Amino acid sequence: MKLLAPFLIFLALLITSCSDPSAFSGTIQISGEDDWKRMVYLIDPIGFDGIGKSYTGTIIDSAVIASDGSFAFQSMPDAPEPILLQVAIQQQGERFLNKLGHENPDTDNYFPILWKNGGQLRISAEAAHFQRSFSLEDPTPENAALLELRNIRQQAHQDFLARAADEHDESGLLDAEKAQMNYRQALMQFAQETDHLLPALTAIRWASIEGDYERIPEFMVAQCERWQAARPDHPWVNQLCRYGNREILPVLKGDIVPNYAMPMLSGDTVQLHSLLGARLTILDLWASWCAPCRLENRNVLGPLWEQYQEQGLQIIGYALDASQKVWNGAIEKDGVGRWLHASHLQGDDSPFFEVLRIRTIPANYLMDGSGKVVAKNLHGEELTHFVQDYLGNGK
């Protein structure tokens, strides 16, 4: 394997005014083999969706790295108020100059910075570990927040790698999802605690660069409401709130699950609310082909049913299946016919999933006697402990 020699970048940036041709200038020291283009790129993400996203941002300037390592951007945008830009480098042979790596914060090739007219930045980084090594001398509070966020993301990613199991193993799929959620939680906590809008939006994007917030809808609604109140004039807040719209997000904790007509295994069609347990109902969303779902049927839901069915627990399994025979076979094999089961047998086109506004399994909703959601997407020991505490405390 070819090893990259250290490629150190030192950018000494003096930012004066947008009309100054050297408003963003510096030097890049290169040692060893050159596997990187001798260019630095300044990318405008355009909007909230473009933060950290490849092929989306617009290159507003580029600078040649001269033989002595010097460079200078020529076209800095006018920014009376702070705006978020992305500084990036590219490897030799890369066709798309706005490509942003997002696989690993140790090696990602870009870093977000906040620029404002009259500011001053001094940056250093190592190309092979651009995002990890990126530093700013005397950063503004907003840029210091971005550096802090980078550190949080890096640590959270290391924890994710340490905790994620083999995704091809039944239990490993759930372990990997839990590790991914822990990673997200670290970024979400930063977004909840920071007072700076653009770093918060960066954290939200880093929590799911694909823009998939199905598993964290309550967080997205809260962030929308928070920044609508604090910065209603900022266009990126409106873009955030397209994702934080409770009307398009999955049913939230605290909501009442719709009283939907459920086609039961028995052949009857029954309204969901008439099936609820006296104290707690687990609405388990699963499928015969979902390995971790089947494992949870046997190892978690079965024991909970045996222990708590007489204390007000109900379980309703809703399957994302298309074959009556396969569905029945899974129920029989797992030994879970003791509780209620329903399915439209329409596979991925399930109308009940459309009502709940979800696409991903395994999933579950825990509801009280009125159908109000008291918890969501708890699995394994977390689910067991919640049921024990909830029913044991007499709620």
C-alpha cells in the first residue's frame, strides 16, 4: 500500500475588506509526495442543505498554491453579517472540485468557517487529516464553536467505530443503529446548547448529512421552534423548518397515534384504539424478513409479555409483509402468536406506515391507555427497563 507522506498546510489568512485582492491569503507548505491538487477552494454551500454535502456548493473562488507555498483568493463575498463558507482541498485526479468527504472526520477534506467583512483568520491543517487537524488562531466565538463541534464529532465517530458491531449479525444491526444514535446524540446536544445559529445548523447537518431525520423528529421540531423565535429573519432557519415540520415528520412523542383501522391476523378489521392495553401498549413495527425484528420478538417482547400481560401491557405487532403465508410462518416460528398481530400485506406500500410517516424498521411506539406516545424506538435492554419502570411505578 502506498503511504502518503505528510502534507502540511499552513494558511496565514489576513482578511481586510472584500475589495482587497489579498483579503484571504496564505501559504501552504508541502513536503514529500504530492497527491493533492495545488489548489485551495472556497465553497459557498448556498443554503442549509448544502452544509457538508458533496457536489452541492458553489465554488466562489480558488487559489493556486505557488511553488513557494503562497496563494491568494481574489473574490471574497461581501458579508456584513457572518456567513458560512467551506474551505476544501482535493486530491489529484478529482474531477468535481466541490466534492466534500463526509465518511470520516479524521480524513474529511473540508472545514466550515464563518466569514465576515473585516475579520481576521489564521488557519493551519494537514492535508491527509484536513478536518481533524484544522485549527484557527484567535478564532471568533462562532468559529471557536465550529472547532468545538469538530472535536465532538471526531470523538463521537471514534466511539461509534468502537461500539458498532458487525451489521450482518442479527443483534449487530441493532447495536450498529444504537451506536449511530449515540453519534447523533453528541451532535444534537451541541446544537441544543450552543448560542450560535450557523454552528448549530452545521451540527444538525452533520447529524444526518443525507437529510434523513426520521429517527430524531422531536429534536428537529424543537430546533425549528427555537431558531424561528431567535432568528426569524435568517433564510436558513426557514430551510431548517422544512425538515422540522411536524406535519411531515413521524408521529411525535406526546402525540396521539391515529385511531386507524387495523386488518388483524384473525381476519377482522378493528380500530387501533379499541385494542390498547389498560396501561401500556407496545406497537411493534416489524417484518418477517427483518432479522433484528425477529430477534427482538423472541428475546425481548416474548419475556415482557409473559411478565406484564396481566399488569396492563398490550403488544400489537404490525408487519410490513406482502405474503400471508410468510407472515403466518414467522409468527408461528417465533412463538409470538400470543399477542395481537395486524398487516395490510402490502409490503413497503403499507398505508399504516404512511399514516405514521415512517419508512424504517425495526421501530416501535409505546402508548398509554389513551393512545398517547410515551416513548419511541426503544429496543433490547432499554425497552425492557422502560416497561419495568413504567408498569412497576403504577403509571
